[in-house]
Amino acid sequence: MRTDTGQVFKLEDYRPNDFSIPQTGLTFRLSPDATRVTAVLTIERRDGAAASAPLVLDGDGLVLKRIAVDGRELAPAEYLATPDQLTILKPPARFELLLETEIAPASNEALMGLYRSSNVYCTQCEAEGFRRITYFLDRPDILSVYTVRIEAQLDEAPLLLSNGNPVESGALAEGWHYAVWHDPFPKPSYLFALVAGNLGQVADSFVTMSGREVELGIYVEPGKEGLAGHAMDALKRSMQWDEQAFGREYDLDVFNIVAVSDFNMGAMENKGLNIFNDKYVLADRETATDADFANIEAIIAHEYFHNWTGNRITCRDWFQLCLKEGLTVFRDHEFSADQRSRAVKRIAEVRTLRAHQFPEDQGPLAHPVRPRRYREINNFYTATVYEKGSEVVRMIRTILGSQTFRAGMDLYFERHDGEAATIEDFLKVFEDVSGRDLSQFALWYHQAGTPNLTVSSTHNPVTREFTLEIEQSVPPTPSESRKRLMHIPLAFGLVGAGGEPVAYGGVEGATVEDGVIHIRKRRHLVRFSGVDERPAVSLNRGFSAPITLSVEQKADDQFFLAGHDSDAFARWQAFNTLLTDALIAAFRQILGGAKPVFSARLTGLAGKIAGDETLEPAYRALALALPGEADIARDIGRNIDPDAIFTAREALVLAIARANQDAFTKLYGRLAEDGPFSPDAASAGRRALRNILLDYLSLLPGGVELAARHFETATNMTDRAAALTVLAHRHDGSPEAIKALAGFEARYGADPLVMGKWFQIQASVPGPKTVETVRALTGHAAFSMANPNRVRSLIGTFSSANQTSFHRADGEGYRFFAQTVLEVEKRNPQVAARLATALRSWRSLEPGRQAKAREALLAIANGENLSADLRDIVERTLA
Ligand code: 0A1
Ligand code: ZN
């Protein structure tokens, strides 16, 4: 574990290194406890660097075994080696450096650098893991051409993979063998990868737009080859889509993907050798839900798209992380939108953004999309960098229009291919192709916080003028108390009584182009002339900007838009706003000791939407999924009592179920599966609608039997997991729930990924008891504190998706959590630090819980030998 030096890295301190490493040769002699790494680096002093400058290489916990310059072993006085740094005091201007280090992959539980997962050797080098393999200039602006030789025992590791194209392979003495790989594209060290082990292969090929044939391989645990078909299909569709949508062609002769079961994140875009968390590769109807199928497709695409946005053009430094991540998320979102339903995809994206990025932006961990400082870069793989980063790219397209945006992207690839670039470089291409000034827009990268727009409207029938009064504000965030005014592209529509767009004569008070109001000042009075009747206003259509809105809107208008807005996102939003308003009112009623009541108009509209055959089933399912408890808490903002929120939400579910019992029952019956299983979006949408109807119906008489039948007759994991969730959550402790949980465990006990779902379902059972359940489940045979997926399924779900148990009023949820975070941290600081972010919104709790949450944070902060990762998160959270 890297020691915490407390050092803060600052953007303004960036300067290029005095040296470059044009060539990197690596030889690995693999063994679980003592792998020998020989690095042969061609090093050159850069023009202009002082001749006296020493060469300082990064290391992390390394043991140096040998060092030579141009074939001559160095004397001890000529260098300085610590586990974390190697300094060569008087290096020549151009030389070959030979380094030998010894590392122990089998005991690497942090899963950074070279490690073992189920006896497979694999690597993870982003962000700073390469320095755990050998000493290097481990920073993204050092681009080098790699040649890698891997030696291993043939029976232990018949498969030897690295980046680039295979060059040669053969047998060695005493049962060893070797393979050599060469990657002609200069790359930063974080994209290096090696895999060696015994794996099953699924092979295919792809012919690129210029007619080159690329060999594709997906490698999985032997016996699981049958589960890689969906991933392979998604890969081929991604390759084709990037050619069509962005003109980007694949550039090597081979493209390999390896699935491993111990992985800190989702997947990694190493050049030509993507390494995946197996959760995002393996799928069939029996083991994966529709959500899993969609995630696999999106993550396969994401990593593949990095080949251009991240690999061919990489980041100058880690402050520019969003340059590759925000842009690549935008690309994978567009891919999924093209493959599935655009409207449904957009709603799902916004729900995710609000659930993860909004609380980050509104709490102590808020940071700009391009941060200016960090202590531990691992903690900046955040929803802000990824998801808000993607929204910022989307806004550039909204402002420029699709064609100019594409021209800008073409220029970006042309101008910066082979370089390590910055956000300034990225913005510049769009300024150059459009002739626009994006300097105010650039604040989206530099300024943290979610902007808010307050909007009110007036209509004057005499002057036939319709006026929108719009005011922007950006709330203060840590270390940024004063904010500058942003450029916010606000897509809108004026909707007439029949649902048609309302025509207007002219507009004054703001630039309005193609249905977008460009907000640039603190306050705009936008006046539309020639408007006879007061229209309803549909705002932030398509979620054109990642902001919050405070709109003075009559409930009548909101109901009208929920039924008639021609923009599918805005229509969904209108209904969601009605639900949120009703839930917040109910929350207040409960705190005041009253029983909540809901209008028949609202519960009736839920029924209407459910049965509206003009809407896609997936869309209807999303509309019926009420705002989550955490969403409601975020909208309330302060003095949160999670129990009252839970009660309010349950009351609304019941009210909707009761008001629509007959219609829901009939629709549920009609949606029963009739044809063969398909994971496609339309079939998944029907399952989603049927499963949410089950959730409602399960609260009515006969509900538990219905859910048990749904479980028993399920022919796929989506339906089975949905029914199990309903039984466990809504009928906790019932014989049906107990039987289903046991049946699921008996059936899937030997499948670790599916058992993850079983842990997840139980960790999210509402109510105080779940703390004890989760504590007991940490002792289950299928659970392991060393496996990130299992830790996330059980502990991550408990802390981020169980409001009533995690936030138990007596603080027991927090105490258990703090202990567990410290236990995970001993092995894997990165996973522990990410877990700990579950407490980031502690200040919005009511005072009693707030005090208990703070105690838990202090208990973590007082842990012994805290890693840089965890210390950074707890200290910022407490600050
Ligand atoms: N670049 C990857 C994410 C990633 C980041 C860090 C990792 O280290 C543990 C692993 C993966 C992506 O965006 O997919
Ligand atoms: Zn990425």
C-alpha cells in the first residue's frame, strides 16, 4: 500500500519531464511469488532540459535487483533507489537503461499493477499502477513504443497476451514457453497490459471500413465460453458504429478482451487488450438480467471507443481525465441510444446522473469536471468526471449542431492523433470549426456545482406577449465560494392546448436558436411576441443542460405536459415532478403526524400512462418507477429522516396500486412472455413493465402468491431476480420469501456472479434488521472481502441503496459500515475509499443521525496507517 505523503498535486504545477522514453522493452518471467521484470528503456533528454538534470523515475513498493546504463552496471554512488523512487544522478543525454525488479503478484490484493485473479496473471495500470511493476516515468504524457516478452510455465499459463500484435512465440527449457508482443502505437504506461493463464477463447473477426481483417478474441474462465456471445456481438457492433458515427477505424491486427473475476472497476481500455470485470462480459438468460445485458453492451463499447478517445489521443496529465472519460461516456451513450430506444436511454442516463453526480456536486466531495488539485487520483474516477463530463460534450453538440460538432471531432482526431492533449485543445477545435467563442462555456469544465435556473412566466393577452423570466445561480462548493455566470443551453418548447407547438413572432432578451435559449447572464427576460394564448412551457427538453430547475408552474400545466409534451424526456420529467412533489408533501404530512393523501388525478395518471399503448413499454416502466428514497431526500435537501421518506413512498406505491388494480392486473397478464427469450430492447421493455406492475400488485391481497408464482415460473434471470426482490422486500420473512431465497441460493450457490445478486437483494431489504442480515452474510461461503464485486454487492448495496437500514436511527448501520470499510482497506484501499463515499451527504441528515454519521467518519479517520485513498475521502467529507 502506498504511504500517504499528504502531497497535493496541482494543475498549475504541470511541466513536461526533462526526459522522454521513446522505446520500452519489458521481459516478464512469471511466477506467483517472485516474478522477474526486466525493463530495457531507451531514454533521451529533451531539447532544452538542463544537462545536469537527474532522471527521477516513479516506483511503488519496488525492490531493485539490477541496474545498468548502456550495458554497464551502475555503482551505488551513481543512483538512489527507494521502493517509491529511482534517481539516476548524472544520466547521459541518450542511453539505454536496464532495470530488474522482483514483484509478487500472488500477494497483490490492491489489484493494481501485476496481480493474480483465479490463478490468472493480469495487470491494471491506470492510473499509477505501472510503477508497481517497474520504475518508470509513470505519467500519461510519456508516450513509448512497447515490446513485451512474457515467459511462463506452459501448464500454468498456456495463454500469453500483451498489447499490440503478436510477433513470435515458442517453447523454452523445463516446461516454460514465451511469447513476444509489439505495439507500434506509442502509448502511456497506464495503457500497458499483460495477461497470462489458462483461459477459454471465443474467436471471431471483423473487416474494417478499409477492408482490413481484425482477429477478435474474448477470453474467459474455461467452461464459460458460452457466456461471451453477447459481448462479442456488442464488440462487433461497436466497431462498426465508430466507423459510421465518427469515421474511426480500428488500427491493430488483433483486438482481445479478457474477463477476470477480481477487478476494481468495470473494465480497462489497455491498447488492443481490454481487461474486464467478468460481470461486464458474461451473460445468458439464465444468469444475467436485461440490465446486465445493457451494461455489457455499453461497457464493451466504452472501452472499445477509448481506442481513439483515450489511446490514440491521450491525456497530458490526470487533471485532464475528463478529456478521455467524459468524451468516451458521451460516445457510449450515443451508441446505446442508436442501438436501443433514444428516449428511454436518455431518461435512464438522467436518472443515473441525478442519483450519482448531483449528490456529489452538492456535497463535500464536489469538484470541477476538470479538477485543479488532487491528493489521490484514484478518487477522481467520479460521476462528475464521467457523467457530467459527458453532459458537457453533449452541450457542445447542442450549441454547435450535429454537423459542426462532427467537424470539430474530425479536426480533433486529425490535429491531436498521437498526442497527449488537454481540455483547452479539445475546446479549441470546436471554436475553430464554428468560429464561436466558447470561453464562457468552458466554465462547465472549471467550475463545480449544479447550476439552478429559477423560471416564471407571464402572458399578456392584450400585447400578445409571453415572457419567461429566467435567473441563474450556481451554489457555492468547497473552496469555490464565488461563482461566475455560466452559458446554459436551455432547450424549450411552448405547448398549445392541443399539444401542438405554439408559433411566435419574434424573441427578445436572449439568443434563441433551434429551440434553445442561450442563458449567459444572471437574469434574462425572454419575450416572445405574437402569442395569443398562454402556452404551457416545456423546459430543459432532452435534459439539454445538467442543471436543476425551480419553475413556477401550475399543477394543471404539469399534468398537461405529462400527457402531451412532444419531447419524450420532458414528458417523463413532468410526471416525475408531479410524483416528487406529491412525495415531498406526503413526507411533510408524516412528520406532522398526519396520514398522507394522494390525489386521484395523480394515481389515475399513473394508470393512464401504464396502459398507453402509444408509448413504449420500457418508457412506461420508467414512468412508473417512482423516485427513489435517495432521490426524494436529495430534493428535500436538509433535515432528512429516511424513515419518513420510506413511509411516504410506500404510501404512494400502495395508493397507485389500489387505484389501478384492475387495469394493472389485466396488463400484467397480457405482458406474459409468449415467444422465445430475447435480450433485445423491446423484449426487455415488456419485462420491465411487467415486473414493475408486479411490484405494485404485490402490495394488494394475493400479492405474495402472485410474486411467488412469478418467481417459480420465471424463465430468465430478469424475471426471477425481480420476483425475488419483491418477495424479499415487500414480504420480508414470509414463507414465500424464505423459500425463494433458499431456492435461489441452492440453484446458484456455485456461481459467484449470480450470488452477487442474492447478496444485493438481501442487503437492500428495507428496515432496521438488515444490518444484522448483512453482518451475518459477510460470513457466507460465497462472500469474500477480497473480491470487489462481492464487497460492492453486499456492503456497497447496503450503504448506498438501503436508506432505512444504513441510516438506522441508533447509528448501528454506520458503526458496522465504518468497521467494514477499515477491514476492506487493509487489502484494497481503492475499493474502501469508494465505499466510504456513501457517507458524503451526511450533513443533510436530521441532527441525531448527523452526529452518528460523523462519529463513524471519525472512526474511519482514526484508523491505523490509513491509505492515501481513504484518508483523502474521509478528510474531504468531514471538512
Ligand atoms: N479507464 C477505465 C476505468 C478504470 C480506471 C481505473 C482503474 O483502476 C483500478 C480501472 C479502470 C474506464 O473508463 O473504463
Ligand atoms: Zn473510460
